[in-house]
Amino acid sequence: MDSQRPFLYLTLLFLLFLIWTTWQQDHAPKPPATAASTVSAPANSGNATQDIPVQGAAPAVPGQTAAAPALAENGAAGQTVTVRTDTLQLRINTRGGEILEADLPSYPISLDTPDKSVRILDLNGRNYVAQSGLQHQVVEGVDAKALAPDHLATYSAAQNDYTLAEGQNELVVPLTWQSANGVTVTKRFVFKRGSFLVNVEHEVNNQSTSIWSGTEYRQLKHGHSESKGSLLGGVQAYVGGAYYHEGKYTKLSFSDLDEKQVNETVNGGWVAMQEHYFLSAWIPQQDQETEYYSMVSQNQGVKGYVLGMRSVVQQVAPGATGVFKSGFYVGPKDQDTLLSIADGLDLTVDYGIFAFISKPIFWLMQMIHNVVGNWGWTIIFLTILIKVAFFYPSAMSYKSMAKMKAVSPKLKELNERFADDAAGKQKAMMELYRKEKINPLGGCLPILIQIPVFMGLYWVLLESVELRQAPWLLWYKDLSIMDPYYVLPLIMGASMFLQQKLNPPQVDPMQQKIFQFMPIIFTVMFLFFPAGLVLYWVVNNILSMSQQWFINKKIVGHA
């Protein structure tokens, strides 16, 4: 048995994994068009539209098409209130307090456009908005909308522009709605310096003569997306919904939402819409029961996927005040921040099946980065630590490979002697291995170690916003994208070629030809991989060559 054959098999498996992952994302079965449903407002509403959850039933009403309200210049009926903090810039509509846009000033779209911020919520671009409102318990003969403002109700705002001033740590943006019978609802958005978490309150001041009884709902709407997110190294980043309940994280792609509706009641949790590196999420009070729901809406031919939650019923006595509280996060998938906000929210940093490797790798990288302060050097030191941790098993495998190289003339002789007798050749080779105390599978151990670490680091670079636009040195301004001048991939190919020269030569002529092309195949493949990942592989190859050269010299030189 040839010691390099396991390497070939593992390499092919790795390539097949990347091809399969990309194929799954590009060619996954699409749900039938008839599975989609549309939603309308309750029948007693004088201003029918989409996206309003139906109380006491499945949230969506199939088979109905909604009429749209008249659109203002900003894309939605109502007045626009602009809010600026050190971390966020939002446009909030006085129609329902709907958040139409959310920009992140500290996260530019690219290094070439530092003044152009990442936009997460985007009504006119992706039909992506955050909505919330109140629903009065249905009372026969009473218009529920007249007693509670949903996200289509008209609020009033004291001013059109709010800015978090220097030295100010908190900014409150109030919107006010009032019914004809004395119920006043104040919807407050509370912003804090340095935070992407917005506290949203609906305060019900009941000055009527009857008990006010109702619920709060919060939901995210995202338009239909043909694109599956940004491409990185052949794999598309996830774009879609997710929710967390009772310790379980569930992703809901737009195809999933087309096929089925969510309708669950649990304690706490959260709902989110995700895009590459960023997300928006509604977080209810974790000690309260919450009903989760989803819908698919159509409005003037524009499709929207809605994922939301409804609180338990709260009653407010005449002359009293009641408050509904929620958290709304709109920002980067910073793992430490997300974990501090709600259980499971950090799971939106989705490392997939390699999470058990990626999470420890990211934790270790954070520890190193806290010391060196540069993600490029962090990757280099990480590679060194991994190499040190696996030094002994790697050394054993390199010794096995060195012994294989020492007996390669004898293997060649056996190959020639038993050219027409495969069984005899195999028996003679195994006898030689036993005599020389060689494990023919020992040479594949370094690859067995590298492949899972490589894949774990791959997903760390793909998913971790902390490494987005992370510089190293020279022209490496962003380690999460490909090397613009292909220097690292070429060095990687050269190091792979040199490393092959240190390995025992192939006995089989066909395998010799295949392995001659492996450095070229890997170089071409790595041209499009994140520079940080190629940096890891280059450093790992250099360290491996040094270790292998020393062992070869020690063993083969004294053979």
C-alpha cells in the first residue's frame, strides 16, 4: 500500500465537500409556487394591507391579496424621523413606528468606500423592515384598531431629527398615538451609546372608563431574495430567518417559509433575519410566554417574508398605565455581544457542522488577538500553536514517511519484480513494512489533522465579523477576501511542491502524474480563498517542511 494514497483520498474528499456545498446552495429543490400565501388585515380595518398577525388563529390568511397604502416619497406612508447615534443611523416612519432603514456608520461597505455604511434594514432596496405594534383583544362590535395602534397606525413625533450628542449616553425617541376614548400609547425607542441594541417600549396610558386589554407583536419582514448571500471561497453565506426557543436554534430559509408556517408558543427566545456578518433580531422579555408566527405576504407584486412574535395579553385598568418592553438588535454578529444580549443569539454566527472545531479556534484566536492586536499575526501564532500541540503525532508520521523514503528503492524493485502479480506485490510490500517497522498509513496523519482545522478556520473566516476587513501588512487590508495579487496562493503552491519532494516518491506511475498536478490544482483553488486561510496553509506548510526536513535528515541520513 502506498503511503501517499490516503493523502489523495482526503484531498479528493475535501474538494468534493466544497463542490457539494456549493451545489446544495445553487440547486436545492425549490418549493412549488402554490405553497406561498398572502396576508391581509382584519376585515374590520378600513385600511387593508399586509403583514398584520391575526389574533387567536394561524397568523397568515391564505388566498387573500392585500391592497397597499399610498406611498410617500420615502417609500412608505407617513413622516420620517431620522435618528443618529455613534453606532446607528435609523429612519423611522411615524406610520406605526416602522424602522425603514438601519445604517451602521462604523462598518463601511468596503475599504474603498469608507464613507458608505453597511445598510441592514432597507425598505426600498430589499423590502427589509422591522415592525411592531399593539393589538387590542377583539370585542364584538368594537373596532380593535381604534383602541390599539398596530404598525399601520399614525403616530405623531415632536421632531424629525434626533442625534445622540457628545457626552450623552442615552437618547429617547418618543412617538405618540391617541384614541378617541382616552387611550394614549407612547412608543419609545431608547438608544445607548456604543450599543446596537435598541429598547422598544409601548406605554399604554388608559384614561378611558374601560379596562384596556391587548398584546404586543414584533416582527421582521424581508423581501424575496434570489441571491443566497455573498460568495466566499466557493460557499454562499446564509441569508434568511431564524428563531430560538427552549434551547433550540432553528434556521428558516425563505424556501422554508414558503412551505410552512411557524406557530409555536414558548417562553422567551428571539426571532431574527440574517445576512452575511449582520442581523436584526427582536428579543422579548425572557421570562414571559411568547407566541411565534410567520407569514408570506404579497403587496403590489412585492413578496415579503415575515417572522414575528406576540406577547401574552396584558390588561390596563382605567386610570392606570401598562408597559410592553422588547429589545431590538440591529448590527454585526459580534459573538460576545450577542451572547450577552440573549441565550443562543450567538448561534446566528453559524459555523455549520464544523462548529465544534470553529468555536474553539475562534476563542483561541480571540485570546491571541488580545495580545498581538493584529488578525494576520494571530493566524500565524495560531498555526504555530496548533503545530506545537500536534508535534508528537506529526513527528511520528514524518518518521514513517522518512522510513518510506529510505526504502523507496526496495519498493521500486518489488514493483518491477511483481509487475504482473498484484497479489504477490502486495504481500511482499507488507512483509517489507513489517521488517522495517513502517506504518504505511502513518503519512496521512498530518493531513487528517490539517483538514478539520482547515475547515474550522475556513468557517471562522467566512462567518466571523471580527475578521471582516481585518488587515495584516502590506497590501493585505482584508484577510476575509482573496489575495488581490495572488502572492500567498503562489507561495502555497510552491511550498506544496517542495513538500512533495521531501516525501517518498510514488511507485505507481499514474499516482506520480496525479501528485505532480496537485500543487497546481491547489494553487488554482486557493486563488479564490480568503487570504487569511491561505496564510494559515502557507505557514503550516513551512513549519511542516522544516519538521519533515529535520526528521528526514536524521533518519534517512543515518540509514
